Amino acid sequence: AQSQARIAKEEAIQAKEQAAEATAAAQKAQVEMQAIKTKAEEDVKAAKSDLAKAQQEQKAAADAAKKAEDGKNKAEKTVQELKDKMQAEKNATTESIQKKLDEALAAK
């Protein structure tokens, strides 16, 4: 009976040691999981920041493209207005010369 009690006592001590090891392993795993979670949260935060920056850059590029398009359209309009003005002046000059020729011919 004494030997059985001693065996039971040794088994209880071993079980206690194993429980302590299991608790230590669980605590270590919990610390590692927390570190992984923290790193993942930092990665998500960084990704959101990068996305926001990319969206700002995309908007700036779109704004610049619109400004360039507006500038191009304004320049084309100005060129067309100058062409129209020059054509009108040319037509007026041609009409004036033709009128003078007609008058000169009529005077002869």
C-alpha cells in the first residue's frame, strides 16, 4: 500500500510538472499570437495609409490631366479665334482691293 501511495505521489508530481509545462507553453503561444496580431494590425494600418496616399496621388494626377485638357481646349479656341480674325481681315482686304479695282475700271 505504501509503494502504491508513493507511486501515486510521484505520478501526481509528474502530472503537476506536466501541467506547469503546458501552462508555460500556452503562455508562450499566447505571447506569440499577440505579437502576430500586433504585426498584422500594423500592416493593415500601413496598407490603409499607402492606399490613402495612392488615392491622393491619383486625384492629383486626374486634376492635373483635367487642367492640361482645359488648357489645351483654351489654346485651341484662341488659335481658332485668331484664324477667324485673320480670315475676316483677309476677306475685308480682298473686298477693299476688289472695290478699288472695280472703281478704277469704272472710272476708265
